Amino acid sequence: MVSEPYTDTMNGPVVFGCYALDPCARRLTRDGRQVDVQQQPLELLLLLVERADTIVTREMIRERLWPDTVVEYDQGINYAIRQIRIALGEEAYRLQTVPRRGYRFVREFRAQPLNRDAARTVVAAVGMVATFAAGILIAHSVAGVFIFEHLVHPYRCPYVQALVRIF
């Protein structure tokens, strides 16, 4: 069974770290500059990214890179993996070898420092959740009903609307 082409399963470039992999253009870029990668290593990278966080067996790789050819593919796979790791540089840790099973591309997202607008949004969200929780805790009191109603129907609440305008 030959796996589907990468372009049919993913839309647009995939960004990881400072790299972008564009399946349509068959191009890997780092900080906007093209990284030279041969065709078969690039095809293998596309397959690994397409199936990110899952194990890709050597048989799946053979079917993708050499579908109609009878070749000794172990050395070819090893070479392609080595070329991908060289091309990815400090992001090469994303390409993991799973002993006796295959390879896995790890789709890891690192936390970015919050900018001022994002921090305001987080503060507003935490404040709303805390207020909502207070409304639930004292739901049977007049204040609880007021808080609950204004958070359930924020478009009617001038206080919530003021918070939305600020943030």
C-alpha cells in the first residue's frame, strides 16, 4: 500500500522552529532562506511531517520513496535520515529513531513569551473565569445571580463590554 502524497493531506506550509516545509513547492526554508535538500531526503521529511508524532516504519518509507523499484533501501534510508538531520541543524532532535520500529517526527511547540496584548487577554480571561466561579459558588444569592447572568449574557452586561473594549 503506497501512502498518499503529502500535498493531498496537508494544506500550506508546516512551520516548526525557524523552519517552514512547503509541500506544494517541495521546499524547506530556514528563516525565509531555502535549505538545500536532495529530493529523496525531502520526500522522506514530507512523509515524516505528514505523519508527525506517529512511527513511520522503514517499509512505509520504502513504499513512499521507491514504490516500483526493487532496491537495497536500508542504506538509502540511512543516508536520507542523515541528510535530514544535517539540514535541520538544531531542530534535528525532532527526528527520533525508534529502535527496531522506524522513525518519528516530533511536533513540539515551545512556549513563546507573551507580548503585552496576549498578557492582557490572559489576565482578562482569568478574571472572567474567577468571577464566573464566584457566581456559581454564590449562585443563590443576589450577587451570585447578578454575576452569573452577566457572564452568561455578556452582550447585555456593560461591565463585561467595558472589559472587552479595554482588551
